[in-house]
Amino acid sequence: MRKITGLCLLCTAFLFFGCEPPKAVIPAVLPEVEGIKLRDLPYNPSQVVIAEVKALDEVNLVARVEGFLRKRFFKEGSRVKKGELLFEIEPELYQAKVKAAQAKLTRARVAQKNADTDYKRQRQLLSSKAVSERSFDKVEATKLEADADVKNAEAELEIARQNLSYTRILAPFDGVIGLSNYSDGNLVNASSGTLATVVRNDVVRVEFVVSELQLLNMLGTGKNAAENFKFELITQDGKVYPFPGKISFWDNRVNSSTGTFRIQAEFPNPKGALTPGMFGRIRMTSRKAAKGVIVPEEALMADQAGEYLYTVAPDGVVARRNVHVAYREKGFAVISSGVKTGDVIVDAGIQHVRPGAKCKVKLHDFSMNNGAGAGKSTL
């Protein structure tokens, strides 16, 4: 009897402590993410290509006459003004040649004057039959020879003066002069090569090439293709040069070997920040705006199947949409297929959602200028 009573007590305790009442089902909390409702937005397509800075004007100074360098009048690497004296070659020999040419011209003019006097006298005598035509012909020939001698002497004097002027080498324009290849006292002549180089740098040329496809895109903007684009120079430090460029050269053919087209743009260089030989990048931005379905760059994901976006249906269900990017720029991408205007996509908190699951979306505005904006609402 005691055994039965103990067994009953044991069963009662087991039932009391081992069987708990069922717990209430707590609904799952939906993850909150941020998203945007897609719409067509305007944008200005741009292209970036490698570019090289070149001098607008560059002159190699050379000696045009032979002589010893008398003096160098500039500091290497300094700015020079147009017409400024840079080199002087000993002028004495050329001064003497000028004097000799002047003396020869004087003699020629004296002989011309005498010949002219004889010619006039003989012509008067010929009219009265006082001299023969043969004698008059000789006097006329002497006059013509004297006239020719004067012209020859004048030409020699001009050459002598020109050679004398070549002993003074002047700056051809405002610019910066480089290193001198010859010191004072060196004998120089036309075969000596470059004495120094002057480069104009208040304005520079920036040369770049575009592909055939890029050229077609540019030409497709209209008749004045170059004017339909804004040209900006990006220097090696990643900064945008503060002055825009203007097209100065548009090639007349595509290079058949490389399939590229050469263009040059001029950029003001008032502070000398650009130096010939520098490399950078040209950003060509269309002045004509295009429209497209634009998404922020951080909303795009990629795997082996390609790029995709997460969309959210009105009931909150997440779906994957494979997309094709037609144009991409830092901060945004233009989608040509896979999503459309009116679709809602996730652009923040993507790690909290998966296809087929539900989520709660806070919508916000988006533009290429400010990215995620204010004015959030809940979907």
C-alpha cells in the first residue's frame, strides 16, 4: 500500500514539474532598410582619357652667323620678354662688313651718277645726229651696268646688316628659357645646334586621343561636336584644373593603325601651374543632358551571374533583379534593363535582406549631386 501511495506521489510531482503550459508565438520583426523609388533623371555623360601637356609655342634658339659668344644676358630657367636680348655673338667682323658694303654702295652710286649724266648728254646729241647710234648704245649699256651695280651693292649692304643683326639673339615671345648649352667664349655657328630653348607657358596645349567609338559618340551630338562638350583637365594629384579648356585642333582623319583620333585643347596657364611634358586626364562632359533610370552606385551588387539589384514589392517581399549598366560614373549608374521607373530598390542595409524574405523600407530621394537625401517615408 505504501508503495502504491509513493508511486502516485511521484507521478503527481512529475506531472506538476515536467509539463509547462505552451508559450505564446511572437511575430518576427521585419528588418528595416533604406531604398529609393526609381525614376528617370537627367545626367550629363562624360568620358575620361589620358592627356599630355604641350607648349603652345616652343623655339630652339640657334646661331645664324659664326663667331664667339660674347655674353649671355639671361638667367637659366627665368621668364623672358619678347625682344629681350639673350645672347650676343662678337659683332666686330660683321660691323666691318657693313661698312665695306656701305663703301661699295657709295662707289656704285657715284658711277651710276656719272653714267646717267653721260647717257642724258649722248641722248641729246643723238637727237641732233651729233653722235652715232653705236656710241649711244655703249653709253646706254654703261648706264644699265651702273644701275645694276647699285642694286647689287644695296643687296650686299642689306645682307651685311642682316648678318650683323644675327649677332644679337632676341627672345621671340614672352616665355621661360631653359638651360644654355654654350658658355661665354664658345665658338658657335649654324651647325652648333640649339643654344637654348624658349617655351611659352601663359597658355598651354593639352593633347589627347579618343577611340573611334568615342569620336562617333561626340559627332552624334550635332554639327559642332567640340562645342557640345566641356573639357576639364585632371592633374596627376587628382585635382580638377580650375580653368576649362577650349578645342584648338581637331584632326582630319582617324589613325588607321591605332583606331584613334587626335584632339588638342588650349588651357590658360596664368600661374604657370602646367608645364610641358606633364601627363593628366581630360574629362569630356556633354553639355546636352540625357535621361535614364539612375541608381546609386552602392545599391549595385555583383556575382558570377553579373550585376543585380534588390527590389521590394508593395507587400514588402524582396526580389533579385539582374541588370545591365549602360553608363557608369562615380556615385551613380544608368540602368538600361532589369528594372524600370516606379520600382523600389534597396540601397542601404542590403546585408539584412534576402530574396523571398520581407522587409520594411524607408524611402528617400536620390540625385547625382547629393546622393541620399532627406524626406524619408516608410513603405
